[in-house]
Amino acid sequence: MARRRYVSIKEVAARAGVSFQTASKVLNGSDVRVSAETARRILATAEELGYRPNTIARSLVQRTTATIGLVASDATDIAITHASVAAEQEARRHGHSVLVGHLAVGGTDGADIVRALIERRVDGIIVAAPEVEEDTEVAELLRKYVPAVSLQAVPGGGVPLVGSNHRETGRLATSHLIGLGHSAIGTVTGPFRRRVTRSRLHGYEDALRAAGLETPEDLVAEGDWTPGGGAAATRLLLERSPAITAIFVHSDMMALGVLSALFRAGRRVPQDVAVVSCDDIPFAEYMTPPLTTVRVPLAETGRQAVDLLLRSIAGEQVPEKPPLLPVELIVRASTAPRERTSE
Amino acid sequence: MARRRYVSIKEVAARAGVSFQTASKVLNGSDVRVSAETARRILATAEELGYRPNTIARSLVQRTTATIGLVASDATDIAITHASVAAEQEARRHGHSVLVGHLAVGGTDGADIVRALIERRVDGIIVAAPEVEEDTEVAELLRKYVPAVSLQAVPGGGVPLVGSNHRETGRLATSHLIGLGHSAIGTVTGPFRRRVTRSRLHGYEDALRAAGLETPEDLVAEGDWTPGGGAAATRLLLERSPAITAIFVHSDMMALGVLSALFRAGRRVPQDVAVVSCDDIPFAEYMTPPLTTVRVPLAETGRQAVDLLLRSIAGEQVPEKPPLLPVELIVRASTAPRERTSE
DNA sequence: AGCGTATGAGCGAACGTTCGTCCACGGTGT
DNA sequence: ACACCGTGGACGAACGTTCGCTCATACGCT
């Protein structure tokens, strides 16, 4: 693998018998005031020599890198992964590359990641990591140095927030359960300190209130977005309120753990306990049983983040609170009308 | 958000009353032949002005970007995602950034992604996308322009291949089933054109042969790494060989679909059909039932890829076939001794 | 007093591009 | 025959760094 040195535009130009600036015009430039014959010759030698433009040099003079940064959380949560992938593909569609950084599990290295991105002069940054809600250092860096769009609220504001309607998500899921006749409805939430958790919790309470039901505190158990956390929260719920007949889970990944815990506790889903979740990750329909869930437009969120960011980079004024994306209930087999206890 | 212009080292130097080259020495350089007082002053004004080094300019002169490219597949497969994330974190630990590109679903844009990475002058490329096994264009670009390490074999060779022992994986899983008394053992594979599929299939056959069993062709059903594909393959298997009592699945993601299809067909796992898979993705233990699976060191594979790549970038000669990483059977509840049909 | 030397800092060049201006040439119209 | 103009291409400058060399100063030594 004797790797060839990169050939520069100067070498191409020399070989084609033109100045390197002329070669630049035909190879990468825009308005070509060059004869067809010369252009052909330059193109041919470039091809022959295996010329690849050096975007580093280009970036230096143009003061723009056509690169955006993406700071994502540890990717244990597939929902975030899906938004990230969609974002990268959308960025590429617009000719941009994506530099990623995944937070460490503690989530304390956000500022380091952002600093590295800034030093690489990314044109903008997308944040898809719940941990940043607490990270004032990240927030300040973003406000000060570079256009950004976030999927989570950033302390102090100043960074547009894209996403879906979380409160509506909680409301939809819960009223679905109510509509099926359930009244002892528990919920396995995300971490309480997260906005999305509080919003979904509000939606849950909205629905209960509208049905004239109360929210006893012991029907709410805090999870951590992981299957393991979902399972633990479910065990707690079952212990505190054995009569529970339905659970609203704040994410599909946790729902895996919820279903698992229910299964081990000998409760059948949906006959004994109905489960509704949110996200609609791609394999929700392959869980056992197939999961009823509120679909959150993950990929679209990622794409919207990129579109907004690119507009912001282009100098356009973007609203700090763009319209929330709509959510939709997908009914599968994990929910069913409440069975009257036959004994 | 009146974004501040980036301040250059020249401005810092001017304000501190030194030449910009001197400022460069203390801010980014190595051997500082500068008085403590001057250094302090430069550092202070840099801080005051919010100076961030421009690595683009640095890269241009040093002819190295401290950036590696990662081409990954569409990330429907969580196993690949996990390797990617680990790779990124390992790279960052070594001071490198990561530029990612996710293949489109068809997987035909690999060369475009690689070209973009090359033009951005990444120091090396890691490939984590099964689709490249067919992509001679990608292989040629890698061989010609940039050090690379792949998690999948690349046509024509020349790119070191990291990974685990796939044949052993198939053997371990299958002989586990045999040890439990099963003999009608089917398998849901990955796409046949993939090496990993063929290796795991060989392991499966090795184990069967060692036990004196045959491999009727209708016990093998091809999947596509997705849960949906796994479910479809399972239905096929059930239809062709209703007497089947065990299934070896080539990935945990497909196992989701296998469990789902079995559940819908009314077959209990593990009592009626035992299921063993491979990967051990993080939520394998939360499937219903918890999945017996052969653990593949995903994160370690990602890290090894980076380490090898960095060594290759440093000019070290790396073997094209580094030792395969070991795999390990994790027994959970989806497998059990074969029940003698009691009727 | 004079020399050598260490120390601190300046300075030119280079990395590979883009961008705008300048120049030479040949053809056209009168 | 002359001025004029359009066309094709050259060329200098700049982007923000790093690297290596040069230079001035002051100190210690004989």
C-alpha cells in the first residue's frame, strides 16, 4: 500500500501548462473564463494524476468549512441515534459533512466536544443530547461562537429548539388508556429533571384530570431512559400499587424493560396490564407483544434541525421556538380494553 | 446572538505586543523559548479575547487533520451503532475527531462518502458497513488514498480487517442447542452474500456435523439483519419444518423478529422452540424472554479499529488480518433443554 | 575589557486554495 | 490605419497557522 502523496492543483497546472489559478477556476471555481480546449486539458491531467481538491485550504480562504458538528448522547437510546443519522444524511444532501461527538456516560464532556468542534470551525452545531439541559458551559459556548440548533432546551436560551409536542404525546397515550376503560394508570417516566419528562407528565395529568381521575404520587415511577431503569421502575410500581392495570412509559427503550418486568412478574400484557409508550422506534412492532406507542417523528426532527441550522448559517433569522412536530398514536397489541376482574 | 468574529492569533499577538509567531509558540506550540512574563501576558489576552485556535490553518501546514472518517451503514443495526460510538470515543481519547457518513438504505453511496472524506483530508478511515463488501470503488479509493481499517472484508484486500471470530460464534451457539438435546435446529441467517453470514453458517454446520447431524437445506432461512426479515424467515422455517425445536439467529436485531413471529405462531420460547442469537446488544436481556446469545465484543471492535488505524497512520505496519476477538456464550432464558413431546 | 553563550523574541517562508485585478492579443468597426 | 473591446489567462494577495532560522541583549568567565 505505497500510498500516493496527494497531488496539488499546482502540479496539475504545471503539467497542463497553465497557471495554478487558472486550473483552480476550471477544477473548483465557478465562472470559467477559459477556452474549452484548455479546460479539457486541465480536467484530463487532473484525472490522470488523481487530483483531489484539498477542502482544508479552501476552507481557510473561504472561512467556511461546509461541516456541521453533532453532539449526541451515548447512543444507548436508539431514538436519538435515528434522529442523528437522519440529520447526517440531510446535511450531506446539502453538501455538508458532519463531525460527531458522543457524550461519555456521565455526560460531563459536552464542553470539551463543543470546543473541539469550534476549533475545527464547524459552520454550526446540532445538539441531540438530553444532558446539555444542565450544561451551562455548553450553552455559553454555543451562544458565543457558533450557530446551533438543539433537540433539547439549552440553559439560558438563545439556541433554537426543535422537536415534537411532548405534552400532547403524554395526553394522547394516557387518554388512549382511559378510553379503554382503565383508571389505575401508572407511568414510568424519564428523569424528572428533564423537560421532556415534565411535559409528558403534564400531558398525562391533563388526560387524567379531564377524565376526573386523580394522580396518586405512587403511580409515578422515575426511569432513566434505559430498559433496566424501566424494569426497575415497573417493579416499584407493581409493589406500590398492585392493582395497576395500565402503564404509560416515556420511551420505547424503557418499554422493553417494562414488558420484561411485567412478564417476569407474571402479568400478561395487555390482559392484566396495558402498556403504551412513545417514540415508535423501528422495532416497536416486533416487541412481545407489539407495542402501542405514540409515534414521534425522529428522523424528521433530525432533518428539521439541519434545515433550520443551515438557514441560520446562511444568516437567516430563525425562530427560537419553531412549530412543534405533530405526534400520532399507533395502536398495536400491548393495549386492550380493561378486563373486569372475573373473580 | 450577535456572534463574535473569531479572533486570530495575530490579533492576540498585537494586543499583547509580541509577534504572532511568538504568540503561536506559547498558545499552541511545543518548545516555549519565551519568558514567563511574556507567556503569561499572551495567555491572558488570548483568554480575554476568547481566542480559539483555528485547526484548519494548522492542518494546512502540518498536513494532518487529526480527524478520521467513519463510514457506517444506515444504523438500523444497533450492533454497528455501538461499535461506531465506541470508535468515536476512542478516537477522541487520542485527540482525534470523527467525520461520519451513513450509507443510504440502498448502500450505493459509499464512494461518494469516501470521496468527501478524502477531500476533507481525514488521516484515516474506518469502515463499519457490510455493504462495502461489494463496493470495489470504495476499496480502490481506500487503497489508493488513505489508511483504512474495516469491520468487513473489502474487495481486493489491502485494508486490515478487525472483528470477532464469526465461525466460532456459529459453532458456540449451535453446540449449545445440541447440548440441550435439540436436533431439529434451524437457522435464520444474514444475507448469504455476506462473509459474516457464511462464516457463522460454517460454524453452525461444524457443530451439527460434529454431532452427527445433517443440515437439510430447508432448515436455513435467509434474513436481512432487520427484525422484519427475521420474522419473515421464521415464518418460512415454521412452514417448511414444523417440527423444528430450536433456532440459531445471526443477529440480536433479527432475534427480535424471530421471537415476535414465534409468539404470534403460538410457539412458546423456550419450551416449544429454543432461540439462541449473537451480538448481545445491551437490551438482549430485556427481550421476552431474555435472550441467550453469543456475546460479540462490539465496543472493543470499534476501539481496536481505531487503535489499529492510528498505528497505521503513524506509519507502523499493521497486519491485514489482526487476531480475531474472542466471543462468549451468554445463557439466558430463551434456551432450555428440549422437551419430549408429551402427547 | 573582551569573548562566548544562553536566552528571548522576531521574521520569512510555506501549506493549497480562492478571489479580484491586470495584461496581452487578435479581431472589429470606421 | 487607428482606437476599441472582448476573450483567455496570468498573477498577487490573502486565509491563519507552524517551523526553523536569525538576531539582539545581557550575563558570566577569563
